[in-house]
Amino acid sequence: MNRNRKHPGKAPYRRHASTGDRTRNSSRYRITGTWAARPTRPAVTVTPDRKAVRRIAREMADQGARVTVEKHAEHGNWRTLYEVDGPALLAERHQAEQRKREAVLAAAREQRLADEYAAQIAQNEAAREQDAERELAAMARLMVRPPVARDACGRAAVRHVSGPRQ
């Protein structure tokens, strides 16, 4: 029985929930990611959010997928906006990191060589200073000694102190 007194045997009217928008939406994007490990099972995401499209496409490409981003062109047709080659991006990123590591190693090698060169220069300078000090000490000892009698040819006049001249 219902509240309707005019038709008491008839089932009451029930309001149904809305089934969604039936209009043709041309502002949707479809992101399709295909991995080499499973080429027959692509991941497909549909969203109207442009920022989410970029984020999802970047995440899929970072995982190594070939990504195709399409925009809805009405009546079930999709227009390709752009494609992202994830494996190529990963390879390029890997090469950039490797070049960076090589540059760091080269810089460290150059720094080590520069340090070795500076140490060698310091060692040579210290040796030169020791030689100069040794030379000054020898000159000081020479200046302290009494003069030696010499003949015209420069030889000392006396070969030895004790005994006659030979």
C-alpha cells in the first residue's frame, strides 16, 4: 500500500540516482603507457586534468614506458598531443649522470696532480733552502780559517807542517 489514495495498489514512485553526464566531453585526455616487458598490456588513464596528465606521463616515462598523450576530439575520436620516449629519456639521464661522475673523477684527478705538484715544488724549495744554508755555513767556515800562503801557481807553499820541504 502506498500513500497515493487514488491508486492504492500501484507501487510508489521512486526517484532514481543520476547516471552521470551524457554530454560529449571534449576536454578529456588519455594517457597510454607501454612497457617493453609487456607490450600487449598498456596502462591507460583518462582524466580531464592537464596537470595530472603531465604528472602521470612523467611518472610513466620515469618507469621506462613509451607514453602517448591524446586529447578527446569528440565522438570517440582521440587526437595525439605528444609522445614521450621513456627508455630514451632514461638512457639520456644515465649518460648525463655518467658524464657528471667522470667530470668529478677528472676534477679529483686534476686536484690530486695539482697537490702532488705543489708538494714537489715545496720539497724542491726546502731542498734549495737547505743547500743555501749549507753553502752559507761552508762559506762562514772558510771565512773563519786563517789565510794559507800560496805560490804563483795557486798551490799552497807548504805541503805539511812538520818536516822539511820536499
